[in-house]
Amino acid sequence: MILNGDIRCATDDAQGLLEELLRRDKIIDALAYQVERSLNDQGRDYGLLQTTAVLEDQIRQRTEELTAALEALGEVSARATAARLQLEAAVENISDGFALFDPEDHVLLCNEAFRQLDRLAGNTGNRPLGDVLAEAAGHDSAAGGSVLPTLKAGRGQDGRCEMQLPTGQALQIREHRMADGCLVGIYSDVTDLKAEEARLRQRELAHKSRLLQSTLDTIDHGIAVFDAERRLVAWNLRYFELLELPLDLAQAGSPLDALRAISRTMTRLCPPGLGTLARISRFEQTQTGGPVLELARFPMPDGGFVISASDITSLKAGEERIRHLLGQQRAIFDNAHVGIILADDRKMLDVNTRMAEIFGYESPAEMIGQLTEILYPSRQDYLSVGGRIYGELARSGYSEGDTCMVRKDGSPVWIRLSGRPLEVSAPLAGSIWVFTDITPQREQQAQLELAQLVFNHSNEALMVTDAENRIESINTAFTTITGYTAAEAVGQTPGMLRSGQHDADFYRAMWETLERDDRWEGEIIDRHKSGRIYPKWLTIRVVRHPDRRVAHYVAAFSDISVRKAAEEKIQYLAHHDALTGLPNRVLLRDRFEQMYQRVSRGQRALALYFLDLDHFKRINDTLGHGIGDELLIAVTRRLTHCLRRSDTISRLGGDEFIILVEGDESVRFFASVAEKICRALEAPFELGGQALTSTGTLGIAVAPVDGTDFDTLMKKADMAMYHAKGLGRGAFSFFDVGMNKDSADRLALTTRLRHALSAGELRLVYQPQFALDDGRMTGVEALMRWRSGHAGEISPGQFIPLAEETGLIVPMGEWALHESCRMARTFSDAGHPLRIAVNVSAVQIHKEDFGSTLAAVLRDTGARPSCIELELTESTLMKDAARFIDLIASVRALGISVAIDDFGTGYSSLAYLKRFQVSKLKVDRSFVQDITDDEEDRAIADAIVRMGQSLKLRVIAEGVETRAQLDYLTGIGCHEAQGFLLSRPVEMDALRQMMLGGARH
């Protein structure tokens, strides 16, 4: 090793020695820095680390010796020389090339390893080896592009690079420029290390390759990997086995085209022209031998792809078995003879067919998703029964009991309900319920109870005897008829009742008939306990065992003393009207046949008059049925005086009479008789201390012109009578073809009206009502409309009167009330409470159950009573004012208000009006129509408004169509109004928009 000069000053030059010491300190610092760098160099050269550790100790020792040299200049030289020699030896022993350069890049210190590398690089030793190598790398753009920047960066900070010498050796360069400009460099030959690293990487890759192939070979799925060039790079034999591919293609580099050429499955998976894959694709393929494969194609980032193949034959078979089992279970579920539901929080998640059948639903789908509340008669029942049965589930894990439920149509059905939870700790979270229809058993039990009840309470005496004809049981009627109690009769024979009126042959014949027919029936005379003889009708039946032995005799009898006494009267009543004594329909038909035969022989005519009393129902309703009966008797007397003894008068019922009159074929004669009858009925009747007027309307059909049989003439006379009523009451009319057509049209319209409600052809529209002070909408009036599928839109003026006459107004009115309440509930739930006025017909309100019907509708719909207002016409209320006071009180008790419609058109009593407790008066449109021009209409409207104000009633005017009408009504203090000026009747959707928009007029 060469040291550039020993000590660069004389031994007695203190200043020179100090500078020499500082120079050597720099060398020591550079060597120490390089040692520290070597320690962080990932431990690749353990010899260097050992050497540098020794060197560090020696350097520190030399430093102490040099320091001591300042104190003893004489010893410095010797010690410095020794230190130099030791330092040179240490650096010379480093296996890596080491060199220290001064700021001018002159070598200050280097070892033999550096000199060898320096010669290999073709350097003269005057420049850092890194510069020489960088200059050589600069001529090679590929090498220079990576080495040169790294070398330049390493001069100002710690850095390293690797490059290859011309001899092929791998050289690692680590150079560092220190703050004073000196450069420290370590140059390591890492050729062997690089070769070892390559061998390690190759062994690792080989191990991973073997591990990957081992993994591929052990899995049951077939795997094949293709690179971007569509060549096979990895696979397992399972893939070639599943796709039935030849094994000679199972080698790296096999082209995809070769596989496609021999396999249609590969062609389907990878069709020609297949580009870069962007998504996963899956297929199913049935191979020739029968196995079913699931094939999938997965794209890879480098443009290649992976194909997987799985044999899913057993999976498919398992799925098929599962589907079969599920199908069997579903078949059992759907065909069970009991209803079954799966419920979650009382919601039906699944329902079988029998369940839908029991409750009258078309299919289980109609019930699935519904709460079980639809199965209960009321929400109260739903909550109370649910609390009980789910409590039982939580306590014991099981619930069973009988309860009454309802079908879809509302009819009751008795159910034996049993259930189990899916999880006992949370029964509401899931449960299975079985519904058994026990309605027949209940009915049978009820019938048994009823039979016992009938037995005990039958009006007929019942007696059961044993095979020896000894009495086992009797009922109450037996004691009533015979006088014998159960204690006296049981154990005796029926002979105790014999009267002695029948001989032995009579009883012998009775027993022979019983033995032959198991039944005997007839009249018999028996004796009461008191000794009184009485007739009775006796029926005896024999009850036998299966082997035909007699088990019991059952006898039923009744005392027919009264019946026998009444037979004559019954015979009379069978042919006469009980009230008037006139012939009834049976006798009338017989009289017609006799009279028609007589007139036919004499070439004469027979007229059939159909008489209907006008307004008879009003008399019955207002004055009572007693007065009505007296009127019918009085009418009968007058008719008798109007007719001849040969004529026949008959009462069909109610206020309808049929009159048969013989005469010639002159219409004038029959007309004169009709005129006479009409005039006779016009005179007042003095009944009950008051004079009553009751006219009659007649329809006339003449035989043989209008018909030759009784029924035809009756029908035509009836049509003629209705035609006469249309022309004006108290008149008569003969039948003609036009009347027949009118009647047919009326019948057809009635038939269609009966169908309209069930067919959903009826609907409600809503006439808005507005306050006159601020223009806000206060409510609506529900109006019924009918759009017939046969005749289109039909006017309410046509079908409402017809519905009232036929009684259809009752179900139609209930439907309208229900729909109105449902609408009121809908608006209330939406946060827009709205009062809906519902018109109630006189026919509807006269029903005894009207109050209960109203309460039921409120309960079923959940409507707020304050949102419902009933409109009753003034004439309806005044027909039976006393009765309606109580009715309105019951309606008000429900929370529903009442308005009087068409006010001013009837004859109201102010005393009754005050007691009615109504909330509103409705001014009839007839007074509003000419209110601006007619002084009387203005006076009536003004009076109604003032009266309403004085009675603290709200007043609303209907039929407002002009601004002048509205202004006048506002001026006199009318509270509300409705009419086309403000709004026409609107459909439900339009009304909802008006509510949301806060409609004002």
C-alpha cells in the first residue's frame, strides 16, 4: 500500500504537525463513514463488516496516539509511522476496492482491490473509478440512461449503482462526496453474489411452479391458462379429461386453434376472432357421454384468460332431487285438507289452496302479503285473539282453540286454530298456523242443541217409548195437552191416554201398519187427565237397530180441537180477504173462469179493472194502520154500491183491488163504470173523527181483445194502471201496445239497475261546497252516478226514482254511505279532513236498522263521524216527525251532523224543526234559480236565512249558477253555497287536487 508522503512536515514543525493531524483526521472520518455505510449494506459482505470493525478500533486508537503526539513531538513521528503502517494494512485487507480522493480527484489512499478494478477499467489512477465507468457508460445509451444519473446523484449524497465491466464482472459502486470536497468510494465485485441471487430466484420460481402445478392437479375442476398470444401456459389433466381433449396437446405453447379444431366445446368457449376479454363468461355444456359441465372464462390483466371446467352432473341431479322434494312438499302443502299459513308478525307469507277455499278467496295469492286481520270479524277480535294465541305460543310453544272468523264475503266460519312458532323465544318473528273448518261440526252441534230445544219447546207433544212401548221421555207440550207430568208418564204405556172411542180393530190395524211401514199417521180421540175427550193428530215412527230390531217408538201429536173448529174459517179465509171479506186471488181466478165462459158463449166482453188507491201508504204512515184498515173497509163498501151483484170485487192485498165487470164490447160502458168508481172515491171518508180523501187510479184490460187468460189480463191491467198514474192520479186508462213497451223498458232498466251495483257501474262524484265569507271549501256533497255498460251514462232523474220504487235504493244508499265514509277516512289520513254530505232516501231511513247500519259503516271504515253529514229532505222528516226526532238524536249521538235538504218545499213545523237538532238548512235550488228576479223567491230565501240564523243553524244554498245569485246570497248572510258557478261535481282525483291546492271560488 502506498501512502502519499509520510509526514508532510518536519518533526519539529508544530504547525505542520497540526495540519498533518487534521489531514489524517479527515482520512479517518472518511474511513469511519465508509465503515458505517458498509454496516447498512444489507450484510452482503461479512468480511468487509469484520474488517471495518477492526479498522474502526485501530483508527480510534491511532487518533489517540496522534493526539498524544502534540504533547510529545518526539514520539509523534514514530507513532505516526506505526499508525500509518497499521492503517495501510487494515485498508489493504478490505476485500472490496477502496479509494479516497482529494477535492482535485487525486488518490489519497487506495487498496490492491481498487487498483485491480482500476486497471480493468483502463484508468490511469488519476480520476475516480466512477467517472471513468460513467464516461464509458455514456457511450452506450441503454447503460448510460440508467447508470449516469445515479452516479451523478451519488456524488452529493449517499448513493449506489451497479454496472457490468468489459470483462463481464458485475461491479457495485458506492461513492460519496464529503463536505470538504473529498470523495470516498467503495467498489465491490458482486459477480458471485449476483449469480447466487439468480440461482435463488430460479429455484424459487421452480418451487412456485411445482406448487402451482401440484395445486392445479389436486383440485377437481379443470383449469387451463392461455396467454395473450392464445397459447397454453398452464393446465391440469382434469381439464383435458372433462373436455375430452387429447393429452398430446397438454404441453406449454399448445395453440388455442389446435384445441378448437378438435373440440366444439372449445370453439363455443373461444370462438374464432375472440378479442381481448372484458368480463367473465359462463356456460353450461352437456357432453356426449351425459355429464353436464359448467364452463367459465375469466380475463387476465395481461390479455390472457383462464378457462375453468366443473362437472356439475351430480349437482344438477341434486338440484333436481331438491326441486322434486320441494314439489312434493308443495303438493302436500297445497293439497292438505286443512288451511295452512306461514306468518311473520301476523302477515301471511305463504298460504295453501285449502286456506283460500275455506275463506272464499280465489287463490292463495289474494291472501299472501295481507295481515291476518282480514280473517277476523273486527279489529277488536283481531287484537284480543292475537294477544291470547301469541301469548300461548310464548308460554308453551303451542296454541290451539276454536274461534269465529269471517270469509271474504263477510259470512262467519268457525275455525279450529292451532299453531307453533318457528322460534319459541320470538313467536311473532315466524309461526305456522293450521286452520280446520269446523263449521259443519258446529252446525251439527247447534242442530243437536236445537233439536233438544225443539223437542223441549215444540208446540207438538213428543213422546219416546222403548221397544216394550214404555214411555222414556216426554216434552212440555205433552204435559200441556194431556195433563200428565213427566213423573206421572215415564214408565207407563201410551194406553194411559186411551179414551175408549176406538175398538180393538183400530189399534190392531195401527200396529200392523207400524210393523209394515215403520210409520203410522192419523186422527185419534184420547182422554185428558181431567177426563175431557179431545181429538189429536198422531204420528208414530219406528226407530230400529241395524239388525231391524225395534229400538224406540217416537210419537208426535197435537190437540186439533181448535184446528177443527177453525177449519171452516180457514176454508173461508183461503178464498176471502180477512179484512174486507172480499174474494182473494184464488177465488177471483175461479170467478174469472166462470165469467169468461159465460161472456164467451154470449159474444160479450169481460173487463178486468186494476184499482190502486192513491197515497194510501202516506195515510198508513201518518195516521196508523188502524185508520188505513178502516179506509179499506170503507172503500170496499163504496165499490159495492158502484157495481152490480153480478160483478166481482177482489182485494189482492195492500191497497190493490181487482174488479171483474161483464158487458158488451163497447169501451164506453166500461169507461162509464171506471168513471163512476173514480167519482165515488173522490168524496171524503169520515174516519177516526177526521175527513180523509183517497182517490183511486184504474187500469183496464178487456177480454177477449187484450187477452183470454187471467194472468195476461192482470198484467196488462197493471201496466194500464201505471200508465194512468203517469198521466195523473185519480184517473183511469185502457191498455194499449205503447203501455206495454213502456213497461218493458221500465223492467229492463230495473234489471240493469240491479246488476249495476255488483258490476261496479255506480260511482260517486263530489259537489264542492264553499263558505261565502272567505271562499274556502267547507265540504262536498256526494252524488251518485251510473254509467251502464249497456246504455252508457243514465240520468239520476231516471234511476233514483226507480230505485226508490223497487227498494234498490237501500243497498245503493248503503254503498254510497260506505264509499263516502271511506273517502272521508282517506282525506283525514292524508291530513286534509273534509266533511262529506250524503243524501239519505226516505225508503232507506224508514228501515228499522238504519241506525245500526250507520254505526257499522263508521266502525268498518274508521271514518271520523264529524266528517260525515246526512242530508234528509224536508218532506221525509215531516211524514213521521215524532219518530225522526229520536232517530236524529241517535245519529247526533254518533257524532254525525244532519242537514235538511230541499228546505222550503215542504210544510215544516217550527216546533219540530227546533226539536230535530239539525245542524244545517239547505235552500232548495228552485228558490235560488230566480232569486234575482222573483220577489217571492227572494222573500223565501231571506226568511230561511234569518230563521237559520235565529235557530243558530248554518244555511247553504244549492244551484248557484250566476254571480248575481251569489252576491245576493252573500248580502243576506247565507253561510255557504254550491253550484256550477263555484264548481261542477268532480271525480275523486280532481277533488284530491282541489284539496291539495286549497281551492277557493
